[in-house]
Amino acid sequence: MELVYPPVVALAKTMFRVLDLKIEIDGAEHIPATGGAVLASNHSSYLDFIFCGLGAQPAKRLVRFMAKKSVFDHKVSGPLMRGMRHIPVDRKAGTGAFREATEALRKGQIVGVFPEATISESFTVKGLKSGAARMAQEAGVPLIPMAVWGPHRLWTKGRKKELTKRHVPVLIKIGEAVPMPDGATPEAITAALKQRLSGLLDAVQRAYPEKPSGEDDRWWLPAHLGGSAPLPSPAAAV
């Protein structure tokens, strides 16, 4: 029985209404109504997990996110994360988290992953870790790409939090499962995932209904769309 997750979802939706966030979800039909799946998203905000979880709501699914262990150690967030059955990741001992996530997938859960591992300050898709592909292969479940755009305007790396900012549009776009042909390596599947994520992210960035209000507001757009976000590092581009 889910005692913690539904009230947290209800609280989040209430906050979205209070702030009048303009949330649009496209492609929710790609999330399976039953069975396991890996949900892999871009990462541009500390709030991404909230909106990734919201993207699974039309399918009436709850997402178990993989998150760094320190979040579980916090006296406030820790009990909530454990109550929602998210999965702690200790980077010094990642095998345990991989095993726990794979078992959750086999039991029919959706596991949420940010394969860039850290927030992309360029607001483009960085190089991806192969863990999402390896988990999907190991458990025999779909690998579903998702792009989220807009929450970074509320809270992202290197910027002051603006959690009470109102009327911010948030676009969530979910794509078809990444093909995983027999014999494909995790690296090949990860390359395909990166291509899918980049395409989805570009689509929501170009469809975004607002533009920067002035020169000082260009920070939240990537450089290739005329923003002042830093260019991707050469390593990230590769």
C-alpha cells in the first residue's frame, strides 16, 4: 500500500495550481499502463524529478527515482524518499543500487533515471552514463526517453531559487521506447538514447511559449537558441 507517495503527489499538484504553472504533457501514451520501464530524462533543474513523476500520472504510474544517498540521509527528505520507495545511490558502491533498481523493474515498477548524472549547465544533453541502458537490458523492460523544460527557471545550478515564481510554463515530452535489438551493446543503446533525448529537448525548447524578457533574462536559454547559458564542454559534446 502506498501511504506516502499519493499525498506528496497531491501536495505537488496543489502547489502547481497555486503558482499557476502552465504544464503541458505530450506523449504520455508511451508510458506503459502496467509492467516495468526505465524512464530516462534530461537534467536541467533540481526539480526535474517532480515533473518527470508528473509525466507518468496520466498512465496512473508512480516512478521510483534513483537519487544520491545524501538525499536519503537528510532528516526531512530522507523519510519522504524512503516512504516513496525511491532508490538510494552510493557512488562508492553503485552495484547495490543497480541491483535494487533492476529488481524493482522486474517487479513491474517504473524506475526514473537522469543518465547525465548531474545538471547540464549548458541546457543541452551532456554525455550519458550507460546505467539506464544496462538496467533496461538486464530487466528486459522498455527504455523510455523524456525531456522536461521550464523548471530550471525556478531552481537550477548556480542560480538563486525562485520557487514562488508564478505562471512559468513547463513542457514535458515523452518519446517512444528506444530500440534495443538483440546483441546491441549498452553503449550503442546509450548513444541512441542520447540522440532521442537531444531531439525531444530541442523540440520542447523550440516550442516553449515564452522568450527571455531582456538581456539579463537570457541565462535560461541554451547558447544555440540565442541564450547566454555556457556552451557545452568539448567532453560533453562528444
